[in-house]
Amino acid sequence: MSSGKTDMTVAERQAWRVRMVDEYSDNDRFAALGFSLDGKKNFRIKATGDVISFDRACAVQIAKLADREWWVARFPNDTATRYSMSEVTEFLCRATGRAGLYVGADIGE
């Protein structure tokens, strides 16, 4: 496989995207619970069991999901594999979409 994402074939790029969504759906740091009716993306932090909900991914929100080192290992900041926040957001949205509708425990109480 190529060293940078821009050198990937279409098939390699598609396989990479599937692997990334898999990783954002469930990993050692967090698991995607799904999206709620108000459009929020919901994740469970595995270390604490806390549920984190946000409207859109931003640096402040994703820092709540995993530490900086975890993100840097997956999104290195070099010219060959530079990823944008929009890609991280896309993967997080796809992960919650894959999980489906999330109804929190406090609904209906």
C-alpha cells in the first residue's frame, strides 16, 4: 500500500475508509452509541462509562473522546498523511450513523 493517502488507489482508499469507520465505531477508548433525535452524536468513554454528546466534532469535543497521543497516532501531522478535521468529523458521523438511533436512559423518565 502507498505511504500517503493521496497515493492510494480508489479501492485502497475505500478499504481505508471502512477500517477508519470500524475504528471510530468501537475501540479501546470509546464506542459510538449512535445519534439522538436532536442530531447529537453520542459516544461512551470506556475508561469512565461517561456518555459524551455533541452536535459536531471539533478539537475540543474529540479531545474528550481520547487523549492527544491517540489522535496523533491515527492522524499524524506530516505532509504525506495530513488529515483534516472534516475527515475526523466524517468518520465520527459515520460511526454514529452505523450505530443508529441512540435513546439515552433519561428519556421517558
